[in-house]
Amino acid sequence: MNVLVYSGNGCTVEAVRHCVYSLRRLLSPNYAVISIDGNAILNEPWTASCALLVFPGGADLGYCHTLNGEGNSRISQYVERGGSYLGFCAGAYYGSQRCEFEEGNKKLEVLGNRELAFYPGTCRGLAFPGFVYHSEKGARAVELKVSKIRLTTGSLPDVFRSYYNGGGVFVDAPKFQEKGVEILASYTQELKVDPGEGTAAVVYCKVGDGAAVLTSPHPEFAAVNLDQESDIDGYAKVVEDLAEDDKQRTDFLKACLLKLGLKVSQETTTVPSLSRLHLSSMLPNGISDIMAGLQEIISVADGVEYIKDENDTFQLEKPSAWSLGSLAMALTGDKSERIDNGDNDEDRIIDYNAVVKRLVVHEKDPPPSKETPYFNHDAFYANLKHYESKTKEAKDGFGKTILYGEVVTSTNTMLEKNTEILRRLPAGFTATATVQVAGRGRGSNVWVSPAGSLMFSTVVRHPVTLTSHAPVIFLQYLAALAIVEGIKTYDTGYKDMQVKLKWPNDIYALDPSSDNLVKIGGILVNSHYDSSEFLSVIGIGLNTTNAAPTTSLNALKPPSPFTLEKLLARILTTFSALYSKFVRTGFDKSFEQMYYKHWLHTDQIVTLEAEGGVRARIKGITRDWGLLLAEELGWEDRATGKTWTLQSDSNSFDFFKGLVKRKV
């Protein structure tokens, strides 16, 4: 299940980062904490897999501009049907029936009713004076008194100090008790505005079968992520006070999450550090050829080689130097190969893009398993050879050279966003990892990849001359086929694995514990036009051996458990064979039959939102440009003779509601 943090119009980057930081620490590995923008709320089928929707701090007028109407209707329906909403500061104003902010102040005044109305009254601010947009000048550590009658789970403080910067007070909160409102915490200090009865700072609101927690202060802000060196008068003392009460703050936030029915980790999960990257190849001259191609973009500073590209900077190391480091760690008892994420190792928000990635170049032999304990290179290359020996198609080199890291930002980002490097990489070059901390999904989605997920990205160099009969758009379909076919041909006895394709690029499986179809994987394809070819990066995430956040392949009761190395080899060799054939034949009848054999949509009746809500029957995809093909239905669901073709980049498919929605 997902915890979705709104990151669209109105919110601030810092507020989103604080939300994601704190929620991941408290909810991993039980939930995937990811960001979602307004477009996704309006158009993507997010509600079925959402355990909690979070609106962070910012300015709630931006939320209104984007989501008033359809967006808020979807949010309200989600909560009323059993979902949970958590609003911090602006998210709390937004979740109240009425917002009153700085009434009478011409520069700051915001007044008006709000559509969600989870709190059936007014949220009025400023609770404390001094607020300035995009500044810490009005920030303070406010004292909150906790209601232990309403919060009964976990270890709770009587009072604690929380970060505050612009929040309100829930006016007359005790009067709404009969409407399902509970006060979870109250301000203890004198307020700037009239609070009516009580001084409610944090409230719980029962909403249909679901619930909302609205908090005007920021219990998600950890002192470690605040700048104690700021020159704002008194701010260092604010950070100091918050640091003293950090455990109490964390305990309170845990209790709020438990109140909403979430499963909270007993031990807070620390922010993962990036690991070293290991570059290796099964080809005799594979690495030397790549390094020769990269030579012109390698710079040297103080005797150290670097590659600085658009998104990342890589520091090059040789295995001999790394081995000495391994020896030193062995002697000191430190078995981690993690690298420094910044000034120190303190658990705080990290700008991963600013971290220099250390890249160990293995020109001779792949790294031994002691250096990469979570990925056995020898096993991977052996399986790659084995599967290649069984294919009749051309062997295009997919997986013969790989970049592996135990903890990385995103395999897709490392390849696709570093274009100078990408232009110099061979077709089939593959990046894989054990854990991703910033994985990317289709549209605005993020594929959060805990240990146990198979995640990798591979490079395809697709000549423009093939466009007439083999358009690049079909790469996403070939990747989907490679996953399903790779799973079913993994070994003897796997052909009946209940794995299916959802158009255009999701992988679903039949969960044996519930008999429900659940998403276990996704595909992201990014393509750049470069001279005479498309440079494409295909990113794949597939829950394989992990137990969380959702069903994995090993939960489907295969004959023997999948291993990541063997499955990666099988999917890559399957893709290689499919791509070789595609280059020759295009997406011909045999591809079409294979695709329909595995997909979920044959003759499914759907509603086409973009075409005025007409009903239609899915007939397939077009073989020229891969468009979804649907025939319009009229009276008694009889075909009218009219057909529709829909692009994957312009539409999303809510399979369970039978709805094809236009993407804005």
C-alpha cells in the first residue's frame, strides 16, 4: 500500500521533504511513501492502493486552484469510503470547512469556504504572530498539551514542543464532538486570534467510513533537518528546543498515524546512505571499451578522476583501492560499503543529487560476492550465458555490461538524466540495484523499491530508420512481454504463474491470499532523439522476494523461490530476443497474439471519459502506433460501428472501474 504525499501546486518543496522524511522513517517497510501531484490525483487510479493521503504545508489556495471540483470530489469519496487524510498546516486549513487566515491584513488575508470540510468548522490563523511566506522568521517551538483520552496507543508525552510556522486554531472544536471531532492536542500559550471554545491545535475527524487528522503545527518537522546556523534572531533556540523534545514529537506523530489505522514501525527507519557503484562486464574488453568512450568527459582533480554530468557527479575508483578499503573495514569490523551523504552521517534529509557517487571500475573480474553481498555477479553472468545458449534470436548484448549499487537514487535517473554518459553507452548496458531511494514511475508516480524488488534500467539504441515499421513506442510493450514471458520461462514449472499485463505498462498478479489482482511491477520508458537514433532507457521495477509494500512473485507460491540474479538474466535475454525479432518484423501478428494472451483487457467494457463518457469495448492495440483500440457501444451494448484510438501518454486506465481517463 502507498502513502501519498501531495507535491503539486501550492505546497513548498521543504514541506514535502519533511513529510516524506518523517513518514518513511515511521512507516517503512510497511508502506511506500511517495509523492503525487495534482494531475495524478485528478487522473490516475490512486485510491485503490492508497493507505493515507497527506497534504503538507504551503499555501492552500494553490491546492484549491488545482483540485476544486473533480479533484476534491475524488479525495472526499476516497476518505468517505474508508480512506485516511493527514493535513499539516496548509493541509489542515484545506481540510476544514472554512479557512480564515490573517483577516484584515491586505497582504496576507485568505478567507473562504473549502470543499473537503473534514473539520466541520473554521480553522483560523495566525495562531501566533510573525509569519512570513518562504521564511523562518515566524517559526517557533510551540507547546502542545496531548489528549491521552483520545490518543491511547503507544508511549505519549503530556506536553511537547512542535515546530510552528503559520498554522491556525480549530475554532470551537469541543462543540463538534457529536459530529465525530476529537481534540488530539491543544495549544498551551496565548493565541493571536479568537479560538472560540478551546485551543485545539490537532484534531481527528470521523468522515464516513474513513477519517482525517488535521494538525496546524508541524510534528513532521525534525530538528535535525533545520538550520541551527541561521542568522534569524532566536531561530537557533527554536531548533534547540525542538531537538530536546524530538522523541516526544516522534511519539505523538506515531500515535496520530496509529489513530488513522496505519501500521507503524516499532523502530524508526534511518535514512539510507548511498553505496558505491560497481561497473563490470562478462565481455573480455567490455569495460575498457566503455572507459575509452567516456575518456573525453573524464576530468582530474587532485589526482582523482571524475565524470560530471547533468544530474550526477561520479568519482572513479579502481578495485585495488577499493580492496584496501575493504581490508580496513574488515579490520575495524565495519562491513558496510556505504558512502558519505554529506557533512556527517547524522540521520537527516539528504540531497542525493548533490552526493558524489563513487564508481568502482572492474576492468578484469566482476566484484566478488563479499563486496556486493546482496547481488552475486557470478550467478547473474552464469545465468545470462545459460539463457542466451537457449535462444535462437540474435544476442544483442543486453545485460553483458552492468552497473550495480546496493543503495542508489534511481537506476533510471542515473542513465536517462546523465545524457553525456548515456550517449557513450552501448545498447544493452544495464543498471540495477538492491534499494532505490528515489525511483521513478510513469507520469508523476514514484516506484519505491525496497530490498527484495528487482529494479533495473537498460539502454536501447533504436535507429530512426526503423520507425516506419518498428516505432519506438512499442518498447514499453516489448518490456512488458519480456517480464511476463521471462517469469513464465524462468524454469520448468513456472508457465502457469498468474501474472498479467495492464495497458499500457503495469504488471499485475493474482494474489493467492485474497484472489484479487494486485500490481507487482511497472515500466517507465524515456526516449531522447539523438542524431540518427532514439536513445531509450527502459526502467523496470518488479516486486520479487520482498514482503512489503505489496504482493511479490515469491508470494505467488512458485515451484521454487525466484532469485533476483536469475530473474534479471531471464528478463534481459527474453527482451533481447523479442527486440531482435521486432527490429525485423515490427509488432506483427505473432507479437499481437502474445500480448493479448497475457493482457487483462480483451472485450472489457469501459467508459471513455475523454469522449463524453461513451461506453466502449476494448478490442486491442493498433499494430502501427500501439494505440488502444475501442469500439463504441450503443443501445444494449451493441456496436455502433465507430471506433476510438487512444494514446497511452494521454490516457490512464483504471482497470477496476472500467474507466479510461484523459490525462491533463
